[in-house]
Amino acid sequence: MFARFVDRPVLAGVISVLITLIGAVAGLTLPIAQFPEIAPPIINIQATYPGASAQQAYEAIAIPLEQEINGAQNLLYINSTSNTDGSVSMDATFEVGSDLDAAAAEVLTRANRAEAKLPPSVNAQGLEITKSSRQRLGNIVLYAEDGAPYDELFLANWAETQVIKPLRRVQGMGRIVNFSNKRYAMRIWLDPLKMEALGISPGAVTTAITQQNAQITTGTLGKPPVDQATAFELQLVTQGRLRQPEEFGNILLRANPDGSVVRIRDVARVELGSEQYGVRSSFDGAPSATLGLYQNPDANAVQVMDGARATMVDLAKRFPPGLKYKIALDRTEFVKEAIFEVVRTLFEALVLVVIVTYLFLQNWRATLIPAIAVPVALIGTFGPMALLGFSFNTLSLLGMVLAVGLVVDDAIIVVENTERLMDEGMAPPEASREAVTEVAGPVIATTLVLAALFVPVAFIPGLTGKLYNQFALTIAISVMISAVVSLTLTPALCGLILKHRETDAKDESRWRAPLRRFNAGLEGASRRLVAAIGWLTGHIALVAIVFVLFAAVTVWMTMQRPSGFVPDEDQGYFFADVVLPKGASVARTDRMVDRVGEALREIPSVEHTIGVTGRSILADAIAPFYGFQIPTLKPWGERDQSVTDVIATVQKHFKHDPDGQIRVVNPSPLPGLGSRSGLTLELQDRSGTGGLKLAEAAQRFIAEMEKLPSVGRAIPTTSYGVPQMRLEIDRAKAEQLGVPLQNLFDALGTYVGSSFVNLFNRFGYVYQVYVQSEASGRRTIEDVEALTVLNNRGEPVRVGSLIQTHFVTGPTAVLSYNTYPTIEIAVDTAANASSGTAIAAIEALADSKLPSTYAVEWTDVAYQEKIAGGYAPLIFGLGTLMIFLLLAGQYESLRLPFVILLGTPIAIFGAVGFLAIRGLALDIFGQVGLLLLVGLAAKNSILLVAFAEDLRKQGEDVLKAAQDAARLRMRPILMTSFAFIMGSVPLAIASGAGANARVSMGTVVIGGLLVATFITLFVTPTFYVAFERLLGKPAASQEHESAAPQPAE
């Protein structure tokens, strides 16, 4: 059937041109991404309880919301953080591939049911529910040039009003976090002494503001129905919400009998200030407004960030003089660089494959044919990729790199067979027809085997399926297109291009001497291979015993090899979390954060630093003794140090710092799954033992964990040892003195904690009004004791007479995971240990050491790794089964597929052995490589077995058929295998952005195929003979032999 294309080269060319054109057009539409859409969808809920402690915010907000949201459809886990400023952030994480709109609607419905249980002040501010992702896009900073009169408050609010709004409209943009968090607010700073002197209570102030700063509607004069028509309708307007500090200062508190009045300005200072003052942002040490950009889970990071860049360019045209911006961190630069590195690897692989092809074919005409066929197959792959919704990402492009060595195989097989027949005297067109007829069966069989191998991958759910899917299907598509090209275009080109070799003086030239020696070596190896097969078939029992031992060693090595999920990468930035002693002030933390930033900027590889005081990026918590720096590194080509080297330098510099602890970590290698690399463990209190006992249990468990060989360090991201002052209220004395408890609570909450009253409008925005004491009333506990509260008779009573105080400790933040109070523990594995080993060891430790009142769960990357580990055996098992069934159907035999698949343990042995030599873990990229090796090992065995079967049908003895198949197929097997191996070398020696994933996969496929190629040349023919003698049918009759075409020797 395919021989006709030798006589119709134009048709063959048209087919390939159409394949190339469709692929090229589709390739222009494919988006660029680091990975497929693997980030689990997240619905984020934000709420604030002004003046509340972390524990109070947890009990008042987090618990009611969690009780309602828990159990939502497709919910993986729910976690919340309740901070010391009364804010609560809650993430409901759903399964990968869940409908984000449906998830958001369900969370909203459930949150609405919880509103009745929330405090009035929380409901007054509302719940903020957004579709979100932890997939950080980057950071934009606004800063003032030297001499420009812009402070951090102005910068933060310019960002809020002029920058964030248009950025939110960028397609695919998720939440935008203003790390400065200094939104304008009307601040009413009460003077406690004046309040006491004038007999004004804090409640009177908040009541007056509520009544006099209100949105008022007054109606319309003459609006129908009226009994007498009017000429005009006049809208009545009056001042409702106030706008200026002076207007709030004029709010009337009391009118005295003598005609005098008391206004807010008489007892307070009013200013346009900030909602909070506990967080500060800087860029390279100068005040700034820092925005953290996050994408929606279903958005393309590169497209979103490109849209953000274009938006900022347009916005900057309207910035006031001296106001500048910079995209200080763009995570998509790593994505683009990593994709560029993979594309470069693709071209390097193509060049190396062509070189290997020439080495074996030793004919530039013959080499040209695969060099034409490979780009057609690769470019043609883009068409189906576009139909399937794929992108140019690390996995799909890695699939194409490996496909270079696969797609060239089919063309090489056709060309090599054609040349062999031409050497036997056939003309090129005749040889092309005969060659494609002979190899069409094996080519189709190997193509179907590789396609069948990856079919089960398409049905694997969740993140594991997403990671395998695009890689596997890209290879399957490219191999199928390659088969079409090899059976249509390749024979046509063979008939047109190939010529008989000339054996003149040119052939004896010096430059061909190495090639002659190479050929002589192959011929000698072929003879020794034939002899070895004869010896091995005579000692089949010994071969079987050795093979069984070999397979057992392979299983043992695989089980002993440390496992992992995704290797860490040099993404061009890292995190330096700053933690001061518990209870340290914001000012003290600010100095430490600045000092860390100065040290970081002295490192030659560091380009910029983004600093934030009052917030932990690792714990995602707010506290005065937290801070962090995000150092961004110079481009990969402009620095000698990797991110690992820089982190080691920083850790050494701050290892024994007396002022605080610096936690330096690499970001998560999987975007959208946590903020840091390493493992994240949740130690849960399942029985309500209390925060202090949970903290004590965590410390004991951490001490035991750090004794494990696989654990480097374990750090709790929150603590319960923060100094606090507990107020014990003497309720009997309050009753005796006529002080309503509510008055006392209002006074403490307003003076010390601040009270949110209502809203005002300004700059086209709605802002909040807060009432709080001047600093003189809340610096020390003595200031608080000196405050007064009015009794029922309007007389002032000292707060100190109603309370007793003593020191206690409490949490930095209250964390919850799956509705249980938790302490989150960041775990770094030991230098030579894998994450899979650490997970297993920690779980075993928890089972043996933790009381039954506590439990551990994994989250983020570790959670996904646990799930992925369960699917790996299923994927390999189903893939191997699909190959077996396909071959059984094709050959109408159960023994031949078994013989063909005996090369699998050999390939796995080589792969795991090379990983061990290089000290690498068997991560998910290595597992994908192992899956591919199953097909590659089967492909070589198919070429041997299929040819031997053809010879058997022609009447040859089983041993002679096996030996002839090995002798005739050795050269193409070595050629195709070494073409694939050389095409994978750039992966195994990769460096730069995204190198670790390429190194892992390249090591596996090179090691596995290298070992499998050499050993299967001996093992497959030997077992073929053994099984045929034991279970097979005798050779065909002599009549059939005489009628069958004879293979050339």
C-alpha cells in the first residue's frame, strides 16, 4: 500500500506540506506557560474584626465560616489564618479542574448562611470573597524619585486608586495584594484627658459620628402624584456623608444649657490617615508601595503579565512628576527563559540526531531524508496540540525534545532498509518499494505501542494527570505523525534522492578512514552477537536465573531510590523571612528588615530587594515582629551563582544573628501550590486541648523530626509564646460603682483597640472611619489604667480600679486546617534525602510518637505528592498492559508480547542506576521518563521479534531466524537508539532556568535506553528462541518457504 508513494512523490510531498502548514498556523496560536493548568482553584475569603486578638478573630469569624464551607463539592481542604490585627484570611482549595464559578457560587451561598453568626462590626465591613490562586505573577513597586514629596501613605493610596483598579481589568488577573496596606481612613484620635474633663464617653463619639456622617436621601419637590401640576421638579439635597477632616471635627457631641457646644475637635485630633500602621514597604531600602499580583487559576501567566506590563506603561504616562514604578519581580521571566532553554535544547537535539544519523548511514543523501522528515513531524504536532487545548510549556516541549529521537527512528528504519537493499543490487525506486513494504508492519506496530502506552495517562485525574498528560500525548501525537511521514514522504524521497555508492578513489580518501573502521567494528560486533546468541540459547536456564536476579535487583534499586515530586528550580528570586523575638515592636523589626536588605544588596548576584515589615510571607500572617525581603537576582546569563549558592551565602551570613532569625527559602517549584519549596505539614488539635498544649506538642514533635536522617530542619510558621497582657475585670466592683460592663468594653475597645464606625467618600472611593485614643492613652498598661469610663451617674471611674492585669502568652496567629486548630510546620529535607523519603519517615514518626488527640496532614506540594505517588504504579501497570494487549492482538500470540516486554526491567535498571550515580531522586519527571522507556525498550524488541517472525514464516529454523534478525537489525537498532540518546544529552547536561527538570528526565531516558539497547540485543533473541522452542509452532513448510520472498543476507 505504501509502496505506491514511491511512484507518486508529489502526493507524498503534498501530504507533508499540509501537515506542516496546519501545524505552523496552529503553533502561532499556542500560548506559553511553565506548566499546564495545574494550580488547584482557590476561593479566598477575607474579613476583619477591628480590635480583636487572633484568638477572638478565629472564634468569631473563622469557626462559623469553616463550619458552613466545609463539605463543599470538590473541596480538597480549607485553611484559615486569624491575625493579631483582627483580620482573617481563609482559602478553600478545590480539586484541579473544578468549575471555578460553581465553586465560588457555592462558597458564597455557604458564607451567607454564616453571616448571622458573625459580629455586627464584621458584617458592617462585609466579607470579601474572590476567585484566587497562590500562583504569584510578580511584584510592582511605586516609589518616589529623590526629592519627590511622596510618602508611603500617598504611594499606597495612589496604587490603590490609580493602579490597582485598571490592573484588575487585565484578563486573567486574580487578586492584587497591596503589601503596604495603608488605605486612607478618617482617624479620630481621642484625647483621654479632654474626654474626662468634658464628661464625654467614647460611645458618645461613635454615636455622634454614626448619626451625623450618614447617607441621607431627601426626595423631590413636585414629583407625581400631586394635586396641582408644578412647573418644575426639584431634587432636595443636603450634606450626607462628610469628606474633610474639618467636617468630622465639627461633629456635634453635646449642646450645653448655656448655649455652648462640644464638638469632636474639642476632644480629639482628626486627620486623613491610614487604616493601619503596622506594615511598611520598601524597594531597595526606600519607601514604596508594593503590589503582589496573582493570576486566576485558569489564566495564562505570560499573557496576564504581558497585559499588566502594557497597562503600567499606559498608566505611567499620567503619573505625577517624580512618581516612578518598576516591575521588581516578574515570575514569567523565568517561564520565558525556561521555555527558551527547552527550545534551544530541542535544536541541539536535532543537530546531534542528524550527526548520529550520518555516522551510521555515512551518506549525506541518506542523512538528508530524516533531516527533512523530523521537522515535518514536529511542526505537524502543533495542530493536534492546539485542538486539545495544550500550550508550549515545560512538559509539552520536553516531550518534543524526546520526540526528536523518536520521530527520526521511523525515517531511519526506512532509509537504512532501502540502502541495504540497494547494496544488494536493487535500483533506488525498487529498493524503496521493497523496503517500505518490509518495515511498514514494525513501524506501525511500534507507533501503536507508543500511542497505546500513553492512552491510560489521558484518564488519570487531578494534578498528576495534568503533569503526565501533555508530555505523554505530545509524544504520542508526534510519533503517529512521524509514522505517516515515514511511510509516505520518506520512501518517496528515497526513490528520488538516494544513489548507488561509488567505490572509486574518493571512497578511499583519508576522511573516510574512521568511518571504515566504524563499519568494521559494527561487522565484528554483529558476528560476536550472533555467536553469543548461539551460546546463550544453549544455556537458557542460566540466562533465566540471571535475568530473574537482575529483575529482583531492579525492583530493590527502584524501591531504595529516593522519590520526589518536582525538583527545586532557580527561578531568579527567593524569600528571606525575618522573625524577631516574640513581642518585638514594628520599629525594631523595621530596622532588622532594612539591615537584611542592605546585606542582600551587597551580594553581586542580587539586583533588587523588596522589603515588607509587619508581615510574614511564609506564614502568611501579620504581626509586628514579622518581616521579609524578596531579593530578585540578575538574569541567569549575567551571574555565576545559582539561587542555591546565594541562599547558602545568606544563611551563612545570618546564621548566628543576635537580633532575629532569618529563614531563607526557595519559592515553590510548582506555581500555585504554596509559597515555598520543601514540605508543609499541618499538626492538628483534634480534641480541643488548647493552643498552648498544641504548641508544646509541636515543639516535641519537631525535636523528634529533626532527629530523622531525611529531615534537615523543621520550623513552625506560627507560635503560641507571644507575650500578652491579660485583663481580669472585677465585675462585682463595676456593678458596685454603677459602671455598665458594656461601657467598659466600649471604652477599652475604642481607646486601645480602635473602633470602626462607618464610611466616608473621597477620591471616588469609599473609606472607613476609625476612633481610637492618642498614643498617650495606650503606650503602656499604666496609660490604660489611667483611662476613665462613665458610670450611670455620668461620673468618671478609673479603668485601673476595675481591672487586674498579669502577663500571659498567646499565638502570633491562629491557624486552622480542615476545621481543626493547627500549627503549620515547614520541613526541609536533608541534603541527600528526597521528599518522598521524608514524608514516609515523618508519617511513621507521627504514628508512633503523637498522642491520639493530635494528627498530621500534608498540604500544598506535599499533599499533591502523596496523591501522585498512588497513581504511579497504576500508570505503569496500565501502560504495560495496553502494550501487551495490542501486541497480542497484532501477533495473535501471548508469548511474543511477553518476550518483547522482557526488556522493561532492563531499561528501568539502567535508568535507576544512572539516577543513583548522579545522586538524583526519582521525581515525577523521572517517572515520566520511565514510562517512555517502557515503550522504547519494547520498540527495539519489536524490531527483532517482528523480523525473526518474518524469517520463520519463510521456513528458517528458530535459532537461525533469531540470529539473522539480530545481525540484520543491530545496525538500525543501534542507530535509532543512539540517535535518541544523543538527542537527550542536552537534557541531561542542562543548566540555567528550569534545568533540574530536564536533567532528571534526560538522565532517566539516557541511562535506561543505553543499558536496554545493549542487553536486549542479547536477551530478546535468546528468550525468543526459548519460548518458541517451548511453546511455539514449528517453522513453515517447505512449500510455503519456496513461495515466500527471501530476505537478503
